[in-house]
Amino acid sequence: MKQVLELIAKSLVDHPEAVSVNEVAGDQSIILELKVAEDDMGKVIGKQGRIAKAIRTVVKAAASRENKRVVVEII
């Protein structure tokens, strides 16, 4: 799931080298912290958060195969 999030984020931004994903694993849930460059924040969030919501949906779908709960935080 970390790789999926990283791939999506790098394809959206102007500075893909600044994209980093930190994974914090728990018993039944995983927190993925996405960090991007300040200039690219709007591209990752989108208008009214639509792109961020779509990213979360895709990552949750990937996580459902492993019976895990995923939370994506954009920092």
C-alpha cells in the first residue's frame, strides 16, 4: 500500500523527488503519512479535497485485500 500511495503521489506532483511516505503500523490499522513539497500540496489535495479523497479510496481498496484498515494523512 505504501508503494501504491507513493506511485500515485509522484505522478501528480511537479517535484516527485520531494515525495515521501512514512508507514506507521498497528495491530489492525496502518497510518500512511504522505509528505510532498509545499508547492505541490494543492495538486495532491485538489479542489474541495476531491483528489485526496480519491487517493484514500484507492489505498483503502488495496488494503482491504489484506484485511487491514488504512488511514492516509497528508502532511
